[in-house]
Amino acid sequence: MIPTFLRHFLSDLAAHGLLSHLLTIAGFLLAFFLVARLMSEKRAPANTVSWLLIIVLVPYVGVPLYLIFGGRKLRRLNARKSKLVPTLPRSLVGQATPAAGPVAHAVTAAGAGPPVSGNSLGILATGEEEFAALEKHIQEARHCIHITTFILNRDEVGRRLVSLLAARARKGVKVRLLLDALGSPVSSHLFANPLRRAGGEVARFMPVMPVTSARWANLRNHRKMAIFDHGTVVMGGRNIGREYMGPTPLRRRWRDFGVVIEGPAAALLNEVFIADWCFTTRQSPEVVHAGMPSDAVEPRGNCDLQVVASGPDVPGDPLYEGIIAMIQEAERNIWIVTPYFIPDDVLQRSLIVKARAGCQVTLVVPAVSNHRIADFARRYYTRELLRAGIRVMLYTPGMLHAKAVVVDGRTALVGSPNFDLRSLFVNFEIGVLVHSKAEVKAIKGWLDGILAHCVPAVAASTTGRRRLLGNVAEDISRLLAPLL
């Protein structure tokens, strides 16, 4: 309750019309300090301009939105969550390899760990293959299962996964399921109770409620990994739900991409999960490590992989700088597959310059995605690419949710990040750089299969009212896209 003296004081101010003036001054000062903070942050220019416009032009809307959604690398979060540079357990230190080329060196210098050898990488081209891999490894896990996902749907696929995990928990396997609180707002509660009752643990990453947590509402965990006995990982772009994966084919299932990794790189990915889990649950890493096998992860192949975590818990932007390095080092061709294409100026200009220098650049996006605002926002960027001679291919059978970059047949990037400002600068993301030619060739082969279902994009040529409305929608989408 408001104290009596304060209530009388506010009443007097209101009676003399002073309260509204004080609130206006306070709002102006708050907006001023927010603009100063915004300008001091390391952001993409488009993101900065969008926030600046909404704070200055519509302060009653912009200020509250920025307070809730505007943070990128918050001091309070950094104080609670240690800087994430995945490090091999002591028994695996010998598996680290020197940075083998400019891309690996750039990513390491930006804050990621070096490549590690002794891995195997297999492609999970369909949702049926990925679901089968998850089932197999869940049933075969002997010690621990760690799963993090942005979305766990409350459908037959989500129920099947929770049931499988509960069965393994009852057998004494340590099961930890980490769900993003915004991506899985309902599934992280009663839906996951069968796992809790079986002895498994379920945690919600960065709840947006109560109000004290709302400051971090903008920072979402978009990482998608399932780690088994800290030596095998299923990862990629798929969430858990029937539109992403399932035991049987589904006509309207989204086209996506995943990989299964075995070897020392899996141990590094497990360290990323543990960092996220300990931040969320306040458990100590020692407690989590205690449930894992003590034996070393043996080499499983000859593939060199580099784990690249990105987000507010990473000192720099190694994922973003890795993509820039891949583009700049390309000599013959660049292939990009993404559901949403909203690059910053540096990425956009880098692609255009490489194309004008004779490098073949191909961008593959869905003809129509599940986010129409992203489709409108990308029009400006794809139009510029087309003018520069870049090939833009539209996937027509349905939603394309896959994320991958392949350069010159020698380097590839797979994982959770989209080619947009949120993934590159705001979200908690996870990627893996592939430095071995055989595995890169296999990823390129999967990409060729995608192209068989694409048609070339052409610049819009419609006129009249329809074109005017489309241009307005495009301009508004471009303004709002960096905020989403």
C-alpha cells in the first residue's frame, strides 16, 4: 500500500497539474538514458536505428518495449552466467587440433574453441531419420541424457519423447530436459510431469514471468541438442513436434536438416548444455558432471569439427564472425540455406562483393515461410542480391526450416542459427563448423537435393495498388524485423 503522506503528496501534485509534468520529465530522462545505452551497445546498425526510432517517436511504447525486449548482453546475466568458451575435459585435451585455416583461426580468435579431431558426422536428412536416431540413442543411453530445445510441442511426437525419457529415468539414467520458457510455455509444466515423476529433471530457461524476470524476455535459448553419455549428439534445426520430426512421414512436414555427431566434439557440446543448465537451475557443474561417465570419449572418426556457441554468454560474436570469414575466404562458390534472411549491412555487402568478384553465390529460402513479416522484410535484401547476379532459389513444396552454409566444398556450418539479426546477435545459438572435405561434400549433396524442389526468384514487376501495398508492408517489415 502507498503510505498516507505519499498519497497526499501525489494528490497535491495532481491538483496543481505538476504530476503530469514530473512524469513527462522522468519519461524524457529515461528515454535519454536508454538511447545512450543503446548507442553504446554493439549492435547491427539496422537494429540500433529501429530501436532508436521507436524510442524517440513513440516513447510510451518504445521505452517499455526496450526495457523488456531490448537487452543483448546484460551485465546482470553476465554476472550470473559464466563466459561460455567450451573446453574439453582433461582426458580429451590431446584431441584438440590447431586452427587449420583462416576461418577456423578467425572463429577461435573471436571467442570459440579450436577445432577438435577424431569425430564422425552423419546427416539426418528427414524428420523420420532424426526421430529414429533420437529413439535409438535414448533407449541405448547408459548414464545420462541431456536435451535442450526451443519448442517441445504438446502432440503425439512430444508425448512419445517424454514417455521414452521417463522410461530411461526409471531405469536409473540421469535425464535432464531444458526447455525455453517462451518457446515451450505450456510444455514445460504439466506436460513434462511424467518425466519428473520418473526421476528426471525439467528446467525452464529464462522465464518471462514474474515481472522481475521480464528484463530477459528478449534473450531466448534457440539451441537444439540431444546429448547421450557425453559422447553422441543429435543436433541441427529441428524442434520436437510433428511438423519437425516423427516416426512416419507427414505430407506437410517441414524440410529441415540435422546431424548426429560422435566423438570429442560431442563432449564440447555437452559442456554448452551444462553451462545453460547450471545457469537455469543454479546447480553447480560438479553436481552435473557427477552423473556422467568417467571414461574418456574415444575418437570415432576422422572429421575435424569446431563447436561455436553464440549469444549473451559468449564474449564476442564468433558465429557471426565465422560466417563473415567463410564468405570472405570463398574462392568459387557460397551456398546459404535459411528459413529467414534478414542480414546486417556487413553480411549483405560481403555477399554482393563476392558475387561481383566472380564467386557463385546461391541463397535458398522458402517461397513462403511461417513468418510473413520475415518474408516481406527479406524482399529488399533479395532484390539487391538479384541485381548483383546472386542466385536466389525459392523452395516451393512447403516450409523450409533448414540452416546451413557451405563454402568451396571445404567448409560448412550447421546448427541452430538462422540468417537473421536475432539469431546472429541476440539468441543463444549453437553451431558446428565442419572442416573435413568428405563430410562437407555430404552436406552439399543434401543441399543439391533441396535445389531439385526450388524455382529461381525474380524481381517483382507488378504495378498499381497491389504493388504499393506490398511496398508499404515491406518497408514496415524491414523496420520491425530487427526488433523481433
